[in-house]
Amino acid sequence: MKSRLFALIILVFFASCKEETKPDARVFKTTDLNKANTVLLEAVMEDAFTPPVASRMYAYAHLAHYVTLQSLRKDSLSVITNKINGLGQLKITESDNVNPELSALLAFSETGKKLIYSEHFFEDLIDSLKVKAIQLGLSESTVKNSQDYASEISKQLSSWIDKDMYIETRTFPRFTSTKKPENWRETPPDYLSGLEPHWDKIRTMVIDSANVFAFKPLPEYSTDKDSEFYKMVDKVYQESKNRTEEKEKIAWFWDCNPIMTVHKGHMTTTIHKFTPPGHWLNIVNQITEKEQSNYYTTTKAYTYTSMAMFDAIIGAWHVKYKTDLVRPVTFIQENIDSEWTPVLQTPPFPEYTSGHSATSASAAEMLTHIFGDNYAFSDNTQLRFGLEQRTFKSFREAANQVNLSRFYGGIHYMQGVEEGGRQGREIANLILKKLQ
């Protein structure tokens, strides 16, 4: 409360000292949008939301920013509201005394605040944006009108968001494992129940439905060492016998477990990290800073990438609970080596297809579309978690490394990551086709 009061005092002070800037001046830059994205990532990590739920927050906040900006700078971005499922044309009262970028950032903040628990992240962001607007010479009336415009869009989007089935799925029954050997069962160390078993009921953003991907059939379950199923699992086990330092680094770099638990005796420590889609949005942050990308390119990169990841996760979760496939750790401990443990902690949901692979492939396709096929980049997302920076020759190379990371980590079969990657690519291309 004190920090917000102080911010408002500063706001009034600068209002009396600065010359007025034209309302539509392009005074907010890519760095401001990247800062807003960082606030969103930090808030989601603070509240420890799961990857599916996090993807919903990322997509809606960035969509709010996109549609607000596009409505005010009509030559800046393509109109996409009529391509978004269930959204249609927004009804907006026109206003001349509005700053487009400020209003878009405020719409982003208001939408983010609606979706999060730790609202202070966005309250502080809103205050800082208003203070900066005055510092940049925008009048108090422009700031107010920009806020009102943002609120109008956020209110309409909020009504649309509430109809996506998220609220209803919070009341649906928990997933109960069948206990059959071929099906997923609760995995160590936490033995949690299946995560988001009804996520395919969530309204997709752009694709027609969760069931748009024709996945490759799995081999028939068998404990026979000569069977295709056993061989599929044994590849994971044999890979674990050939661990190298580099392979473990790859596994940990792309772990992106938002709620990792460390068990020591009777003590359990929880470590929060960025989710898989959060990791990719942080890559967007780094690339647009490096390239000094203009505001519109950055807006498109965030919005298209977050929408693709949102739909890819819905698609992956549909296949996961349709196939209900046992995880490597369960099969290996029961049929190959009772003492075996994977490098990474197995997440609490069925194996097929790999959600991280689908997420990453969809993001890679979108970023390739925007920045080019052989765009080399370095990613320092994991430095804060004690891991090194990694460099890639392209976004697709990074996505392929994600596939390997889940296999090296012992939590996915090779077919699971390969099909997850193909699923993400196909969904991203479906979205691009529809948006264009």
C-alpha cells in the first residue's frame, strides 16, 4: 500500500513538471513490453501454477495486449479477433486521447491480475506504467483515458475468458488411475493424482478442437522382452546406463518443472521454476531485446507463440488421457530394475504424448515464422537456477533438444517425444494457416 501511495505522489509531481507529449506518441518501447512479460512469468512462478494453467494465463494476457494495440494502431498488426474461437468483434468506444501502447500494457496488466493469485505483481506494474507515462510527458487525462480504454477491453475479454470451461473443470472429478499395468499410475516421489485430466474440455484458442492431431498408435503393452513395447521402454533404461555429463545438462536445462520437490529424510523442499511455456516466452524476451525488435514484432511474437503453446497443450492433454500410458519409471521398476530412478522427477500425468515436446515445437514453429529458419540464439533462462546458458542454431534445433531432454531425463519414451514434437508443429501450422 505504501509503495502504491508513493507511486501516485510521484505521478502528481511529474505531471506538474513535464511538457505534454502527444497522446498517440510512441513513447513506450519493446523493453516495456518485455518487462510486463517478465512480471507475468514471475507471478505465475510465485503462485506455482501448473503448465496447462500457466499457458492459459500467458495466452490471455498477451491476447489482451495484442487486440488493444491493434484496435488503436490499425495499421500495425493483423486483425485476429475473428479468428479466435468464440471471441468475435469487440465493441469499443473510440477515443482520440488514448496512448495505444500504454493502454495495451494496462489491458495486459488488468487481464493478468484477473488470472493470478498474487495480484500485487500487477498492481505494482500498473502503478509503474502510469508513473512512467507521466515521466514521458503524457497528460493525466491521456493516462486516465488509456486506463478506461484498457478496462473496457479487459471487461469484454473477461466475459469471454469466463466461458472457456476452466471454472467448470475445477469442479469435475479427480482422475483415478485404473491400476492396470499398461495405464498410468501415480509416480514417485510424491505419488500425486493425475494433473488436469479434463484439460481437453478447455476451449481452444484457434484450432477447431483438442482432437486435431492423428497420433501414431502405440505398441501393444507387453512384458515380453522381444515385444515392441518392452523394447520401447528398455531404450529409456539403456539410455540411463549411458549417462554423460552433457546429456544430464540437457535434461536439467529443459526440466522446467514448476513445482519440483526435493526429499531428504522427513523434510520436503519445494523449488519453483518457469513452466515450459514460460521458458519459451523468456526466450522471446531475450531475442527481442537482442534484436531491438520493434514493438509490433514483439507483440506478435508473444501473442502468436503463447496462443500456439496454449492450443498445443490442450491437444497433448487430450491424447495423454485418451491413451493413459504408463510412465517409464513404473514399468522399469516393476519389470526391469526395482532400484532404478530417472534423472528428472516424473510429472503427474500420463506419458503420451510429451507435453513439453508439443509446447516447444509449437513455439519453435511460431518463432521460425517470425524471425527466420536458421536464427541462432543463446538462452540464459536457467542461469538464475544455477544452470549454464545454452546456444542453438535455430528454434527447431532447440525444440529437438527438448525432445532429447525428456528421453535423457528418463521420463518419456522416444515415441512420446517424437509424436509430441510432431503434434506441436502441426498445431502451430494449423494456427498460422487460419490466422493468415
